[in-house]
Amino acid sequence: MATRGVWLLTRLPLCSQTRSPVQCPALRRLSCAGTVAAGLRREEQPSGSVETGCQDKTPTKTFYEEQDERREQAQRTVLVHCPSKISEKEFLKHLSQHGPVHSHFFYESFGLYAVVEFCQKDSVDSLLNVTQIPAMGMEAVIPFRSRFLNLKLKSPSRPVSEMSPIQPSNQLPPSNRKLSELLYSAESVDDQLSTLLKELQLTEENTRLRYLICSLIEDIATAYFPGCTIRPFGSSVNTFGKLGCDLDMFIDLHETRKLRTHKRIGNFLMEFQVKNVPSERIATQKILTVIGESLDHFGPGCVGIQKILNARCPLVRFSHQASGFQCDLTTNNRVALKSSELLYIYGSMDSRVRALVFSIRCWARAHSLTSNIPGSWITNFSLTMMVIFFLQRRSPPILPTLDTLKALADTEDKCIIEGNNCTFTRDLNKIKPSENTETLELLLKEFFEYFGNFAFNKNSINIRQGREQNKPDSSPLHIENPFETSLNISKNVNQSQLQRFVELARESAWVLHQEDAYLPSSSSKPPWGLAALLLPSVMQSTKKQKKRCGSERIKSLLESMKSGSPESSANTSRN
Ligand code: GTP
Ligand code: MG
């Protein structure tokens, strides 16, 4: 329900990605309220003392303020590989010799790891000053210093039985089985969508870990490009990230360039001596080559480095073993960061947006409409654009168009990147809450009906204007890039993938319509609602069932789904 109350609750900063049904910003207190000293006084304090709760529901930070704050927090943080049996209390006491610990948590990923945030950056330096390069017996070591450390016990400090057990925070999504159980036992389809969001969204700890990994990579990159920043973007920061999603990041050399243009003193302009290359693309390839090599040779925990330099957007792909993240590193991707900010804002406008996007993304994944492997599949980014577009098309609209957000912008919001106008308001208070009160269940059903009948053969999707437009080319699926408007973000999608999407959308709409007939509480009931949609086997049997039902019924159902001409349907043949 898009009541004003819900509206206020949902305008929250990024750090609200805790596992709580009501989104709540987990604001880090800059005072050292959570120091280890205070923690030790609370004798039986459980492990994982990251502050994840807070009463303040009012958003206080913009996307960039949030990013800067988390970056600064990451710089005061170390990652420690710990022995599996360890006294948390003694560990924290040991670290607090270097200064107060602000917060910490443990997690498991082929071993036990601790993420420890000090109050002061000096404490990290102090800790690193007493940290040794390990002696490796027969093998040689590269004496590389970083904030990724290894803790060894000289002797077991205390009998294991006397230690309070460590409670590692979970970094993985629940198993399919667990998720199914939760969805079966939900009270309504709306409840199912909220449960899915709550279970799959990035936790506060996982978000911290993502910023920490960027910060560790930044330490390596700054050796070559002093002052550069490694910025996360995409689903790690746009509030649509699901536990286990990849970590997209880029090397921001913008700050370095800005310095170059601002250091004019009097009549003199001092420039760095640099090497020239024939194109921006070659410069990007060279930068990524050297960073990729460094990560390969020296980056602790960075494995499987692939330099994919001939892609449209060159990148270095690698796994960060200790966090389990699949990482994609690009350069100067400021437009993508702006897209992340836009999605972040859309996700904050109405509580239904994220719930719907999560369920559509999960539905697409469950039916292999999306894939981790590049190819002709639809991407999560495109699916998110489709949901936003659909919500702009509701009556009354649930989300404003990008042009509306642009019209509300003031001079501070003005943003031109590489000639592209990326201006939109960042002030949510300027946006009138939607008067639309449709339930999630209805929206889910309508989403499938809308795109099951969309004229993909002639129309494109465009969130800038929020209306269907003639396709400028013959790509099966055309979704206009919001900032680089001449580009199609789903150019890769072929006709057969689009056809699968349309068929599954129609079948899903059919399943949800059928279910109107019975209640979720019935004990003999098969998987219902969202749970049914996420099971490929249920959808298969639906297909057969539908055939049995006969074409007349389907015809009338489809007609009731959308009263439009038959030509408005996609170029697909059904059953
Ligand atoms: P996940 O599937 O959860 O990783 O979602 P994601 O949003 O992070 O998508 P992905 O990792 O594929 O891409 C990361 C970001 O790059 C997206 O959020 C977009 O901002 C941007 N992006 C992805 N694909 C395109 C594209 O085709 N065109 C443009 N301009 N940007 C894209
Ligand atoms: Mg991603």
C-alpha cells in the first residue's frame, strides 16, 4: 500500500539493507559507543556486534554521502583469517591494544574470518606495524603488506569448553528448501514477496564486506594511481542486490583528473608528465592490464584473474576467495554509478518497488531466463528497468518518469558525464507520494499480464518518458539506456529468449489467476502463489494443465488480461 506512512518508511539510505521486514537505516555512530571496552563490559555479548538496528526512520544521507561514509568506514577496517577455535573476548582485547574497536563480526567461508572496524585509522596502522611477513619453509613469499591478515595462536589460550561459541553472520542466501518452506507458510502472496525480499537482500554485514573488499583492492590500485578510488556499483549498492550477487567495481580516476584541472596558480599551470596512447579504450586496457597483473601476483585472496580486455566494456574478473565474491573491475564507469544511484532512488520511493524487483529477478533466475554466463539472456538490470517502467505505467503511477525527476532537479543535481545528461533530483521530499494503493499480489499478476502482452515487435521500453515508443531498430527487445539514450541495454537478447520470457510471463499470470480460486491455508494445497511460480516443475505441469483446459478458456482469460488488439502481442506463438 502506498500510503504516506509507507512512503516515509521506505525513503531510507543504503545502509537499511538489514534483514528486517521494515527497512531501517543502520546508521553507524561516529562516536565509539560500540568500542571493545564497552563490549567487554557486557560479558555475554554475542558475537557479530555490528549495529544493525536503529529507531531513526528518516533518511539522512544521499547515495554519495552513504558511499563516502562506508568507504571511510572500510578504511578503518581489517579482515582477519582466524583459527576455528578462538576466544572472541581475548581476540578483541588483543586488538584493542591498538585502539578502540568500533564494531566487528565473524563469518565463515572455508574458514573463520573476522571483520574488525577500529574507531581510528591510526589503530590499523599500529596493528600493521606489529604484523609480520610469514616464514614459509621451503617456499618463498612475496612480502606484500595489506589489511587482510592471518591470525595464529602461539598456544591455545583457553580450553575450548570455556569459550563462548562464536556466532558467525550468514553471508549466503537461504537454501531453496528453506525458502520454499518460508513461502509455503506465508499468509498471502504479499507476505511471500516481503519474505523473499527479507531473506535475500544484502545484509548490513555483507554490504560492509563488499566495501571492505573494494578498499583492499584500492590499496593495490593506489600504488599505481595515487588518489584513485575503487567504487562499488550495480546491485551491491543500488538496493536490489541479493546475497551472493557479484561485486561490480570501477577504478575512479576522476579525482585525479579533477586535481589536474584545479591546480592553476596565477598564470602558471603545472601538469604531470604522462604517456599518450591513441584512444581512451587503449588507456583503459593498459590500466586494467597492470591492475589485473598486480591482483594476480600480489592480491591476497584474489584468484582466477581473467583480463577481458576486448569486451565492449573491458574488465578484469576475479574471485575473492575469503569473501566468496565474484568481482568485476572496470575503469571510469561513472555513468553506471549514476544508474546505480537512480535505481537506489527508485528503490527508496515506494516499499513495493524492491519487493517486486526481487521476486521478478528470482522468478527469471528460477526459469533460467537470466544466467551468470554472458549470452543472449535477459539481464537483471534489464528486468529492473522493466519493473520500473511497469510501475510508471500504473494508474495512478507508482513511480515518476526520469524526465519528471530531471524537471525537479536544481543546479546542484546537474550532472553531465561524457556528454550524457544524467541530471535528476536526489531530494525525495520533492517527489509526491503515489496515490496508487495496489497490492503486491495484484502488481505481480499485472506485471506478467502486461509483459505477456507487450508489443515487443514494435515498441521499446523507456523509463525516461515512461511510455511505449516505436523501436528505433530491429532488436527483439529494446530497453533504452536511461542516460545514453541511443543505446539499448538488452541488445544481446535474441528472439527465442524473448519468446521464452513472454511465454513464462503468460503462464505465470495464468497460475496466479487460477489461484484466486483457493486459499493458501488449505493443507492439501500444492505450492501456491510465488512459491509455485519459482518452481519450474509446477510451471511445466501448468503448461500441460492449460492445454487440457482447452483453448476457449485461455482465450477468454487472455482477453480479460488485456483488452487490446491481437497485434499488440509479441511475436510469439502459444501452445
Ligand atoms: P546482478 O545481476 O545482481 O549483478 O545485477 P547488476 O545490476 O549488478 O547487473 P550487472 O552486474 O550485470 O551490471 C552492473 C551494473 O552495470 C548495472 O547495475 C548497470 O548500472 C550497469 N549495466 C549493466 N548492463 C548494462 C548495459 O547493458 N548498459 C549499461 N549502460 N549499463 C549496464
Ligand atoms: Mg552485478
